[in-house]
Amino acid sequence: MRVSLYQLTFPHGFLIAPHEHELSLSDTLSTIPSDTLFSALVQAWSRLGGDPAQWLEPFLREEPPFLLTSGFPWAFGRPWFPKPRAFQPTPQWKHVAFLPEELFYRAAKAEPLDVTRPDTLENGLWKIQEIPRLSLDRLTLQSNLFTVARVRFDKDGGLWFGVAWLDPDRPCGGVLFREAFARALAELGETGVGGDRNLGYGRFVFEHVDDVTWPDPQPEGFGVLLSRLWPSPQELELLRQSQVWRFTEVGGFARTSEGRHVPRLRVRLVVEGSVVPAGIRGGLVNLAPPGFTTHPIWRYGLAFLYPWEVDHAP
């Protein structure tokens, strides 16, 4: 498959609240999950005057024009990948979160490795800051001091994500999907992703750094998830054949087309780095709460898989 790689730099950092603490401003992820990135692109397309239904239609018909990875660290001039959860050659690797590009490729191909010392991201590439804020009660004029978290990268750090184009020339409104995607990404860079965007959080500068060819997983084989995954009910039995996997529960609030915020239903998504059967495709799941009938609230959960050629978990 042909994959376009994009590098993102965040001059003011970002705040992506973990879904287990989605109402809190005091904690943040250091990466951007694929479901968050996809939703942000759809919203950006809508702000440009595009029709979200036209963007979503091919995904709901199981004919996606592209697949997205999550946003992972970009460091020392190269992309870093989530460590496959089936990769733990020695106990020292247990808490390693990311692998450099070349080590990830070799591990996925079951090539001999020198794994005596974990090759990890150095401390200080990014840090989570706690920014003090002050609120004032309008009635009592009493002040309240609180903190807001944000991720800040050093001058050489940032994130990257990949786009696997399956049908870039499919129409999306009056343009092709490749153009709709480019416009939405540019809009998202200007307006930002995540929380506290009015202060500049989440705004980014992006660069299309490379087009690479990655192998497709064998139909009867396994793959490392580079995205979050929502397995359809029909795929749950297949998911049980996974080598090593973990899920996270997501919920939070959605901004409706009317400008209201409504609570989304909670759903479990399989997380990046899990090693799952290549036959799993995933899909979009409607998280609209009971009684909300204005429009569906879709959550992205399509599988982006890199082939895992190891016969069994180490």
C-alpha cells in the first residue's frame, strides 16, 4: 500500500484529554489517536462549507477512500512507531512505548535484533506542562486557581501520521477526496486540534515529508495496529484470535451541527500496537445518546495494519 507521511509541529503545544478523564483539563495525551484526528478533519471540512455526510458516506458503505494512522512521535528526523504489544524480548523492554522506524520494521519481519538495550526516545523530547489559570465567579467575585495541561515539544520534536490512499479520486462534494483532505488538513492546522484552541493550543504546521510503500498484511496473517480499532460485532470472534491486544474505553462530548455539546455513548476501541488478525477491517460506530435524533455521531475505528510476520509472541 502507498502511504503518505505528514509531519506536524506544534508551536504552542496541544491538549488532548485522555478519554478516561475527558472532563479534566489537567491531563493530556502526548499523541493524537486516529479517531480524534478523523473527527477533527470532518469538523474542519464542515467549517469550510463542506457537507460532512458526503465525507462520511464512503466510509459508512465500507468503501473508505483512505485510512488514517494515529499521530505518533517524530524525533531526530524520523518517525517512531508504537511498540507492538507482542514485542518484549527482555524484561527491560516492558515499559518502552515507541520504536524507531528501522527497529519497528525489523521487529515486524522477525529479523534478528540486538535487543540488549532498549532504543528509546530520550527524556526531554516533550514534556507535559501544568499551566496555572484563574477563574472568577461572576456572582461572588471569588477567584479559583486551577491548572491546564499541555504537551510541549522541543525544537526538533513533533508528531507524524500516515494516510493510506485507497481511492483518492472518489468525489467528495464538488472536489476529489485528495483535495478535500488537503483543504481540511490546512484548515485544521490553522484552527487547531484538541482543547483550549482559543489560546493557540493544537495549531500546527504540517509538511508532507514522504510517500512510502508498505507491504499489505497477508489475509490469513496478523498485523500491528497503527490506529485505534472498532471491531464490528461480526469481527469479535476473529478478534479473539489476536496475539496481544488491549482496549481503551472512549466517550466524552460531541459538538452537534447546532452548536450544542451532547454526551457520546461510551465504546471500547482496540489500541495502537495491538497485534490482531489481518482480516479485521473495523468500521465507524454511532455514539449518539438515546433521544438524540438530530444526526448520528460517528466515531472512526477502521484498522490501519502493518504486517506482523512473527509466528508467535516472544
